[in-house]
Amino acid sequence: MNRRCFLSSLAGFGAVPLLGTGDDTDAQFTRRAKYWKPLEDKRIACTLCPRACEVADRERGYCGVRENVEGVYSTLVYGRAVAAHVDPIEKKPLFHFLPATTAFSIATTGCNMECKFCQNWDISQFRPEQVKSADLLPAAVAATAKDRSCASIAYTYSEPVIFYEYMLDSAIEGRTRGLRSVMISNGYILKEPLMELLPRLDAVKVDLKAFTDTFYRELCAGTLQPVLDALRWIKEQGTWLEIVDLILPGQNDAEGEIRALSQWVVRELGPEVPVHFSQFHPTYRITNLPRTPVSTLERCYRVAKETGLHFVYLGNVPGLGYEDTSCPGCGATLIRRMGFTILSNTLKGGACPSCGRTIPGVWS
């Protein structure tokens, strides 16, 4: 698919039907990977994420999109877009980042976890040759975002860490056109690649799946501590950060766990980091659980606020008032939302017009 055809498919909001056939041998999508080291017998060790895959010749890492050929590790998804969408930034969700703007959102196949409740499993859990894709190189990503009057580029839907090189170069291209970049991630990344990436990003939303290692191991095929480490590094570097916790009934909704998670955020990241508790709906490998009761989400909200978090939101339950941003100083409602729509925004220069308190975020 050429860029003209690709742009014509972006006539309105909604998923973009990417044509073409993914082929993992296509040189156009293959680039030498950035983070790995050689081992004996043409094996390599991946140093991008905490899985630390050791990959034999002609094999791939856990993510399915990085391959060892003759002792050289390569990404197979550079410019290989399987999804592209113009989204409200509130959909990510990022509530304290350029409200009411849009983000040009892209993804490739692959992930370095397997969450049994993944809503985008049909791309995250597949290999590149199994999903139709289009050639959308970083320069075209930035140009398309600009053409569509987007304020930012979002790396999202699957796991951006596994298309690291594509994300990094797209963010660089975006900067040349005055575009911001946001990563919507599980936070499963090692320190060195994250530190190279963060100066190119303007915001990161991390899905903190739960606050127990058991949940991560049993339901996500991952571990908790590396995500906590990444959250600290993001905050230390000053990149805007928001957190989402998808609440699964009976799995990660215990009051003690929510309190411990909230206390950790207050202590390690600060009380002004926004935390979103979102409603689960049955999908992928977990279809035996009901939607999260609103009462459970309201309990999470109450506990988080009691613990000292200033900005707590409830996701996937619009119309209840839990999407609004209020001033922690005087209680005035500053931003009213309904789903992904901004109904009103009274912030003045990033501050409350009633009491003058600065509201953290990226507002312009």
C-alpha cells in the first residue's frame, strides 16, 4: 500500500483497513535491532526487556518479532503497521496531556507479555506474517499525523517496547514536524533502552496490571518488579506519566491490594500521578468473569483517594462523574468529560481559576 492509498483510507475516525500481506522475509521491514549482545554458537541475548531472551540462530524471541539470523538480531516490524487510527488522546487514556487533541495511533504485531485478558490479542499475540500489514515508515507516520492535524503520535494497541526501533525513529521524525509522542505500554522494559527513549517521548501511560507478582506470573506471563522499576525511572526523568489498573473481579480487586498499590504510588512517584481504575469486560482467554461491578470500581476510587492520591479516575464507566478533573486545593471541577469527549475545560495556564493551584500535566 502506498502512502496516497493509506491516507485515503483515513477519511474518518475508526480502524484503518491495512492491505497487503505481511512477510517476515521482506527486507523493507527488517532492521538490525538495537539492544542485544552476541553469545557463543551464533546465539544472542536480548537486552531490550526483562525477559532477557537467549535466542538461537534462526529463532525468534518471545515477542515473535525479533529474529536471530547468523548471530545478528533484527526486528521484523520496522515500518510494518498492522493498525493505524486517529484517536482522541482521552482514549489512551491520558487525561492530563493535551486535552481534546487527537493522536495518530500505530501498532505492529507482537508483545513481550501474554495477558489473558488482552483486548487487542488479535495483533499482540500474532507474528508479523500472520496479520495483514502496510509499509508505513517513520517519515510517513509523522507526515500522516501532521496531515490529519494530530497533536501527537501514539505507540499503542500492542506493546510498543517490541517495536522499539520503529517507535524511536517515528518519535524523532515527529519532533521535526512539531508533533509530540506518547507510549502506551506495559512498562516491561530495561533501563538502558528506556533511558534512550524517554527524551523522545512527551508522555507515557503504563498499564500496571496488578500489585502482586502472582497476578503477573499467572495472568500476564510476566513479573511485577520490572514494571515498578520502569515507573520510577519514567518519573525520575520528568516524562509525564499516568497509570491504568484494569480491575478484574476476584483477581486484583482486593481492598488491601488497591491500598498497597496506591500507597506505593504516593510514596515512590508522588500523589499527583493520575491513576485510572478501569472496568474489565470478558475477552480473549478470560470469558468466565463478569464485567467489573461499578461498586468495586467506586471502592477502588475511595481507597485511592483516602491513601492520598490527588487524581483518581474510573474508566469504561462514563457518565458517573469519575472522569472529571477536580482541583485538590479547592475542589472546583476543572475538566468535565463524558467518555472521550471534553465537555468543559476551565483551566487557566495549567492552574485552577478559583484558587490558583497548579494542576500537573502537559496542557499546551
